[in-house]
Amino acid sequence: MNIAISNTSDKPIYQQLFDQISAQILKGELESGYILPPIRQAAVELSVSIITVKKAWEELERSGLIYTVTGKGCFVTGLSADEKVKKRNEMILKQMVTDTDYYKSFGLTIDEVIALLKGIY
């Protein structure tokens, strides 16, 4: 598991953790059954609050990406390739709705948004 926390990001740290771990799961970098580090250990290693890590782990579990076995830890859920694509697309579409509303507030057309996106992609 590879995590990079940015203290200058507008995104809350728990969201950064969720985004990075969920991406690693959905890309297959963290495979089914992978054991996430315990919350306290992750908090120490990342120099963040236990509450922050707990919130990220809870969000991962609510999203169906991990599951908890009491006394054993948190494990990556076994998802089929189709389930991974479906979850990935759901997450991306959710973000795109927020982003699209932002672009619309500036009066950008779809063609302008696509041109800007192509420029940075």
C-alpha cells in the first residue's frame, strides 16, 4: 500500500486516504484478502490522527471495498473485474457531477471543458 498525504490539498486527509486506497483496490494493486494495516499503525506511519484513518477505513467498508473481521483486521473485498469496473465508474461519475457543476458555474461549454481536459491529460 502506497499512500502520499498532502497537507496543502483542499481535500480532507481521510478523503485522500480513501481515494488512494480505493484506486489501488480497483486497479488491482491491492488484491482480494490483502490486510490493511491496523488503524493505529497506519496513523503513526502516516503521521495523522487515528480518527482520520478510522473515518477512511469506515468509508472504504461502506463502499464495499474492504471488510472487517473482529480481532483480525480489515481485508480487501474479493471483487470480480466487472464489479471493480462498476464501482470505479460509480466513483468517477459522482466526482464528475461535482466537477461539471463547478465548470458550469464559470459558463464553460462541454467543448471547452474537453479541450482543457485534453490539455492536462
